[in-house]
Amino acid sequence: MASPRVAVIGAGLSGAACAQALRERDIEVEIFERGRAPGGRMASPTLHGRRVDMGAAYFTVNDPSFTAIADGWISRGLARPWTDTFDVFSPAGHDVTTGPMRFAAPGGLRSLVRDQLPDGVRVESAVESLGDLAHDAVVLAMPDPQAARLAPEACAWVTYEPVIAVAAGWPDRIWPFADAAFVNDDPDLSFIADDGARRGDGAAVLVMHTTADRAHTHLEHPDDAVAPVLSALRRVTGIGAAPSWTHAHRWTFAKPAGTHGDAEFGLDTSGRPLGICGDAWCPSGAPRVESAWLSGRRLGAALAAALT
């Protein structure tokens, strides 16, 4: 009897985890990714000779199963502990806050997605209709608004907020914080990461995330967000020197504005099985990198059981 074939649409971390779980159960998987490279919102493009994390800023670890994955990454040098302390800038002043250990990747967070992906990802392969696929089951591993275009009636979809990430490089490290900073109550800027500290190479590069309101203003032309972001950086931190270079990236669906409650994933088996996974399926906490992996992994196991 032939093995069932599953199409996983989306080669981010949730799609990679789902595909791996299916392969471990002898299910044939074909992965479709409309972008030029896998990674999804854990993108790490090469800018001015080095990888820069332009999507997710870091990951944290809580669930034991994800802890095992993270420990494997760390033991092989793919990930490293970064910091448990962030600065905080607000109209009230400058403070620091401590929290869970944040982890980063020397090769960029995309390298962690690549590590989880089985062979055979079809990049630059956009799926316009699920009816075009002859597979025995389909998985949508992508932000809800993108999944809703392919399966409008599949579930109650969660809305997502946009972010424009602006990377900038300077000749020297001139910022008044060590690793990263939350920015509270600013109209333009929400987060700043020292990418040299995060990656461990000391490069004088910052990655700044806009607020959702500022991102909405520039979704058609993300480069237009650079000037207001640098103005906000000067206003918030006092960094007045102009950078040597800048780069802007639009994330139309950057982060969920809500979650799917107690559901770990979506799975409809009333017809051809349709699975849905991603960071908005996070019953154990807020959307994050770990929740994307857990959702994909759990869906893969449940879908394999349904197919066999």
C-alpha cells in the first residue's frame, strides 16, 4: 500500500516541524514555499556581508519537548544563550527588565528552520488553490490571513498586526544599552535589537521594529519607514549619528493580535484532511517561536494518525 502524500504549504518553523513529524511516521511530504528561501518570519537575509535577523528577534524555551530541540541546537553550535535582561525606554525614562533567557543563532534564526526541514522544499512555489493539489492531505503552515485566502471557511481566523523591520549599520557601536530594548508608548518604535550582540560577532548593527500603526502607514513603500524610525531612535535613545546603511523589510502579517484559545492546531477530516498550524495556536501561552514549533509538531502527529 502506497504511503499517504501530504502537501505542507509554508516552510517556516511550524511547517518544518509538521513535515518532520510526518516523515518520522513514514508519511510522504512535499513542502511548498512561495518565498525564495525557507524560514518564514525567522528570516535572516545577508546584508552588507553578514546575516541579519530581520524577523523574529529571539526565541525562549519552556516546553520540555522544545527544550530538547533547543539543547540540540546549542550543543551543535546552531544556537546560543543571549540575554535575560533588556533595557526599557519610555516617556518615564530609561530602565531595565529581566525575564526568561532569550536565545539567538550565530548563523541567523533561519538556520534553525533549515535544520528542522526535511529535504525537498520547493521554493518560489506559490499555491493559488488547494484544488490544484493532488495530495491525500494538506497543511497550511502560515499566518492566518494567508491561510484564509486558501481556505476561507476552515476556522475562525485570527487577525495579525504588521511590522516594518529596519536594519541599520554604523562604523562603531554607539548605543546606550547592552543587548536590546523594549520601547513603550512611542508612536513609531517598539523594539530595538543589537544584532552584533545577538549574533555574537560584535557588528555595529541595530534592527528596529516599528509599531503596528507606523507599519500600516508604509506597507506599500516600506523604505519610507526608515526616516521616521531613525528619528524615533534619536528621540528615544539619543543616537544622533546617521548610519552608514539601512534596509527595510515589510512584515504584513508579523504577529497575531489574538490566539485560537485552547486549540493546539486545526484539523478537519470531514473530507480530504486539512491541517492548520502556526504561532497563533498556542494554548500554553503567548504566540512565540516555541508555539509555532509545538503547533506544527502536534499537528504532524495527529495528521499521521488520521491518515494511517
